Amino acid sequence: MDIHSLTYFHKTAELEHMTKAANELRVAQPSLCRTISLLEEELGVQLFDREGKRIRLNAYGAVVQTHTAHILQE
């Protein structure tokens, strides 16, 4: 886990859309998806509920988002 993965997660959680987050972060979508997947593996939980191409932040993701917001703010 590093500052980039937290930044990528935070933007994706905010938008709940991988393509829009990738565009705003100016990174390739596959790279963003891989970073989120690695973060989920590291934490041992899914952070988003995936329904086809749609994603929604789940309860675990909401907790991580709260902490990430504080980390990024400082």
C-alpha cells in the first residue's frame, strides 16, 4: 500500500466509476483496476461490489475511504 494506491482508491470510491476515475487521474484504466485489485488483495477484502460494469462502494470500502480521506488530507 502506498500513497498512489490510496489516491487511486479514493478517486474511484468518490466517483464509483473506473473509467471516469482513470480519466481524472490521467492513468490507464487497466492500471487503475490492477492497483485497486492489489489493494483489495493486501487488505483481504473487496472494497467495491461489482455488478457487471458497475461498481459500488461497499461497507469495507466506506471504512477505507474514511481513513484514506484523512491520510490524504494530512
